[in-house]
Amino acid sequence: MSTDETWANDTASFQFRLPRLPIAVAFPETKDDVASALGCARNASVKVSVLGRGHSFQGYSFGIPGNLVIDMGAFTELSFDDSTNQLTFGGGSNVGPTAKYVHDNFGRHFPHVRGSHVGLIGSSFGGGFGTTSRLLGIPSDNLVSVEYMLYNGTIVNAGLGSDLLWAAQGAGSNFGVALSATTKTYELPYNGAVSYSLAIGEVGTDTASAALLAIQKWVLDGQAPDTLSLRFSLSNFASAGFFYGPEADFDSAIAPLVESLQSISPAVNLTKTIMPTFWESELAATGSGMNLPTGGTLGGRASLVQSWTTTNQHPFTLTQAKALLDGYDSLNRTDITGSGFLDLWGGVSRNVADSDHAFAHGNNLWLVRVDGVGAGGVWPSDGVAYMQNLFKPFEDTLMKSAPLRSFVNYVNSELSVREWSSRLYGANYARLRKIKAAVDPTDLFSGFGLAIQTKRSGRS
């Protein structure tokens, strides 16, 4: 309760911009405790939010004021099935300790996000993206089952082929308390990696836009191996990533791109570091918390995140690339700083259709993320409008090619229901509404910004 001495710690969140005003926080240690908490919520006619590790950029872990928050921090049990090579993790598990458990004990890996303290349930339900996602798929693709406790305390297992697992792969917080989930694991892509950086020098947005399109052409021409990750920085226009394979193979793959970029900017500079083990690349990509029992610390900031995705069918035009880079370059305030990047997607997404999972991400090519961060942990009153206006020209150019798409984990919290449902789920939203109505008939799990709207809720 808010009168407890531990309240500030109990309601700690990565996102400072949005209020955290639950009516109470429950700390279940058993499944019976979870059922009791749900019973309290039903009796009090309040909504329920489920808290994993509190990293939601949109504050969804706490939801709307007055929710009962169920903190799943005690549910961290891990188990590995040798017969299927599948990993089951508790609803409170986070990336670092879980990835280390699988790596150290079984010599295997599962795709995860680039944050060692981040919760696995939330990041997987929201799509997730990491350095091996071009090769192995995103975390939500790899879920094979979710153990849910529903609104009435019933426990169900949403397995392959079920409507509920399909819905969980992009909208999983809508349907119950995730007690655990099971994911595929893989042999290590390569026992080592090449860590690289590809800089193009101090150039303007015209040159940087041309460089971005050169990278895109290299990818669309089939020259970028799935074993390579690439992140293009909006602040300095450099690309960086990992290649999971022999150094000679990396050199052969990257050479055509370097040559192409040199024709755009003679200052191109490729640097690389050979990492002798796969785990060293995990530490470099995801943080030193990968070796800590807690996965690291929560951290936090006051911020607004915005995201867009594009597909192989609708790659960036030069106009669109320039609008994105100009928008970011126009950020000029002392009370807001920016960060932003484009993650190269592509890879195995070529085999994914939008209808395969609730989150529509078939054939995605780029994932764009831009953050506005309030100075000193304080968000200015006009910050949302300012950041959205910076990138409206970019959105306008995107809409000339195709409907806007976004990314669940990085979705703009200020979008309307109509906007986010279209950008995240597209034609899948109608099916999601039916599943929501059947699985959560009292809308107990609807107290947050991405709640699937049903006829009961009165919104479309």
C-alpha cells in the first residue's frame, strides 16, 4: 500500500514520464497467491496489471491509476527439456540470468533483447529484437507455449496452434497472468563473433541518407548474411554489429558494402574486434549484467519512444531516409536529448507472414526507434508534441508508400487506439478482439494503454 515504507521501491519503473498510481501491489510467491490477488481485484472491481521487471517504455507494467499490480518477481524458476531443447522460464525471469543458465549449462542460446535486466515475458510478448534475430527470429516468434492464469483463477497452457499463443505473440498482457513461458533454444550460432563498426565520417544528412540507402541495397541484393547484425546510429551515422562466423567470411561479406560507401564518403572507416567466444559477444551486446544474478539494475528516465518498421516490399526511398535523418538532426533543445537508431531486420522475417502472429511483422526490413529523453529525469510539458512534430514529415513520407507499421515494445504511448491497433496488428486486430472477449470476458486485464478493445469496453 502507498503508506508502506517500501512503496517508492515497490513502484519503481524505468519510465519516469508517466504516473505510477496503483491502488496496491501484490507480491505472490505461489500460484495460489496469484489466484488470491485476482480474487481481490474481482471483488474490488479494479483492473490488474502484471509487473515483470518494470522496463516498459510506456509504463504498461503499472497501467492506469487505481490498478492492482501483481509483481511476479518471485517467479524465476528455470527448466530445460533435453528432449526438445526448449527452455521454460518463470513469469518474473529476466534476460541475463536466464541466458547465462542456458549458455553455461547446455551450450545453447535463445533470441532475446539487448538489455540484461529486462523481463523476458514482457519483451517477448512485445516482439523483442536482438543481435541474433535476423538469424533465429525475434523472441515472440520463438515462443512455443505460455502458462496463463486467467481472470477467474483457472490455469491454461497456450500451446502451438492455439488462438491464445497466437495472441500472446504480440499482445500477451491482455489475457491473464503469465506464470511461465517456453521458448525454443538453438546451438550457438558460432563460438565467437566479429564485433565491427563502420563509420562514414563527419557528413551531413544528404550524404548519410545516401549511405543508408547503400546499406539497404546491399541487403536487398542478398549480400548481407543472416548471421550479421547491423545497427545504424542516427546521431553519428555509423553502423555497428556482430557477425557470427569466421573473420574471413565477414571480410568477404562486408567488402562490397565498404566499397559502395567509399564512393559516397571517402572517410569510411571499418574497425573490427575478434571475440573468441559467443558469450563475450553477449556481454558486449547486452551488458555486463549478463553475468550478474540480478541481471543488473533497473535504471530509468523520463522519455518518449517512437518507432516505425518498414518491409522488403516497401524499402526506404531517398526522400524517406532524408526525412528521418533531418527530423532527428532538427532536435535542438537543452531540456530534451535524443537517441535513435535503425536495426536491420530482414533475415528470416522473409519467411514470416503478418498473419502468423498477432504482431504483424512479416517481411520487415528496418526497425526504427527514436527516443526523446528529458534532462535530469524531468519531462517538459510540451515534450510529446515536440517529439511527434519532429518526425511527422517522416511519417507523412512513409504513408505515401504503405500503411504505417510500428513495434510493440517501442510503440508511441500517445497514439490513439485506432493508430496503434493498425500499426501493430493490422488485419489481425479483429481476431485479437474476438480472442480477448472469449478469454478475458470481464476485461480484468484491460487497464493499460495497449488493451485490446472489445464491444464491452465501448471503444473500437
